[in-house]
Amino acid sequence: MNVLVICSDEHSFRCLGTGGHPVIQTPNLDALAARGTRFDRAWAASPICVPTRASLATGRWVHQLATWDSAQPYTGNVRGWAHVARDAGAHSVSIGKLHFRSSDDDFGFTESLLPMHVIDGRGWVQGLMRNPLPPYPEAAELGAEAGVGSSSYTEYDQRITDRTIEWLSEHAAEDRPFAAFVSLVAPHYPLTVDEEYFAPYGDLANDTPGIALDISPQAITHPAVEAMADFFSYHKTMDTVTADLARRAYFGLCTWLDHNVGRILGAL
């Protein structure tokens, strides 16, 4: 038996056709859900990138790993499922974004292709959990551009998808089982996407269900969530037009993600 795990990044559970979104086009993910099992009460161990990736790698809670934020990455010191798969004789491979500490660490993979780890083995020191959180004016850059365009992340996803298809083809005839972790970046910022994937959402009226803003930043009332929203304050620098383009581009990135998932599934 082979295992293939495909991971998306900053992907809202609502932004799938199978999740009930009124306009999102994700036919490949919808078809996968239709013939499989969809967990609608599953939650990430942390709302923050690096901790939840450590939890996903090990099956441990964040407090057991002491990876509280994006400056405390997984080091491989706690055995994860990739170690178990490798020890059982499987080919355990990662392709794409990991956001662990460094390629010098042993995360259990027999092979890591196109890995992305945290910067300089330290991660994002600005994001260390503190109370109160310090000012982060650079967050405005996250909302500076939105709409049609490419980015290093969409180009990275293209390479990840191409390499995954190549890897599956290279190992198709082997008897050795594999456990593959394919980690794509979409729909992570920046919120720019090629015209082909923006187009299905670009001309929809502003009051279209799913296009219209369904929650206001002013509706945030939990103090911890409010503090994080103030820290990542890019939404406060967006004018109405940019915010509208950002939502549509995010939907386009979800469709771009779905396109790449479809290519990978087609190679199996």
C-alpha cells in the first residue's frame, strides 16, 4: 500500500466546492471528497504555520513539542510518521514546503525534493509569541498587491507539481511502497494568480454570494484573535477595491491549487 499526503497552505475549510462554497471551483478536490471520506469536524493543532506543521509531522500536540510559534520549528528530534514509514522499509519522500528547521536535520524522509525550510534555521523571530505583540508595520506589504499576476510561490507550486509527477513516474514500477508528502503553497499570500484562474471570479458582481464580504474585522471579539488581527494588520491598509481583488485572487489560488492536485492525481 502507498500513501500520498497533499497539503495546502492557508486554505480555508469553506473554500471548496464540496465545502458548500457558492462560487469556488475545485472539481478535482470535490471528486476526491466524493469518492473518499471528508472530515468536517477536523481542526488544525495550531492556527500558526510552523507549529501546525510540526504537529502534522509527529501526531503530537503543540504543547508536547514546544513549537508555539513560527520561530520554533520542528527539528526532527521527536519521531514522526516519516521515521516510522522509513523504518518499515517504505520510501518516505517529501516534495515541497516543509517549514522545518533545516535540511541538515533528520525528519525521517529518505528523500526531500525542493524543500523550503524556515530562514537560517531560526524562523520568523518577529512572530515570537509575546504579550503584548510588538508592532509589525511591515504587514502592510502583504496587502499591497492583489489580483492578476504571478509570484515566486505560484512558480514554486508549478515546480512542486512537475517534480511530483516526475517522481511518481520514476518509481511507478517499483515494488517498494512509498509514503509521499507533497506540500503545495497555494492559496498562501501573496494574493496574486494567473488570469486563467482569476477569470472565473473576476466579473462576478460584488453582491454575489461568496464574493461579498461575509465577516467584518470589526466582528472579531476574542482578545487573542483580535491581538493577532491587529498584529497582521494588512487588512487595515487595503482600500475597498484592493480588498475585493484580494478575495477574488484568493478564490483563484484555490482553483490553481485544485488544478495542481488534479495533475498529481492523474499521474497515479
